[in-house]
Amino acid sequence: MPGTSTLAALINPRGISAEGQAKDLQQAAQTLGVQLQILHASTDQEIESAFETLVKRRAGGLVIGADPFFRAERLAALLLRYAVPAIGTLDFAPAGGLMSYGGSNTDANHLAGAYTARILHGEKPC
């Protein structure tokens, strides 16, 4: 987000990778020279509150942490209602979000199949 000095990140504090995600996002924000506000949500009510907080704090955009609790369709609807640009995991853009990130599940499955075939033929997978 050009010209944005403050961004927010939505993280599920109960998620197994919450601490690592927060640390990585803080480091990235520091590198980019932007302030990052971490918002936590692990219930539907907390998600709603996080969006209200993000608007009050005038964050220029939102990064949605990778967590199965953050359902893309629900978040995309909230982003439209609050008019907030955001980036989320792979299913986010098709659900109506601005942008998605992450590896391709199709490619990962293809690679797993190829490795399995090699192992079954007595070869090393790599």
C-alpha cells in the first residue's frame, strides 16, 4: 500500500503458528518502515471487534494470518463493509478479497504424488 505508514495484522492467538506469524510480520514491517498493529481474534465477535479497531486506528491495510479459523468468505464480506484493503491466504481473493498469498495446493499434491511414486519404485524422493 503506497503511502501507508500503518498496517494491521489479524492473527488467531490460539493458532499453533500465531507467535511465529506475529514475529515475522513485525520484522517485515520494520524492514518496510511501517508501523504494524497486531489484532487478535479467535471468535466471530473478536473478528468484528478487530475490524472496528482497525478502522478506528486508521490502518491503511490488513494482513490476515494463515489460520483455518479465518474463513475467507466471512472476512471478505467484512472487508467490503469496512472498505479495508487486505491480503489473505489462497482462498481469499476468489472469495472477494483484494489479494492472496501462499503456495499452490495443486502443485504440492502433484509433488507429493511424484515423491510417492519414486519411493514405491525404490528411488530416493529427492
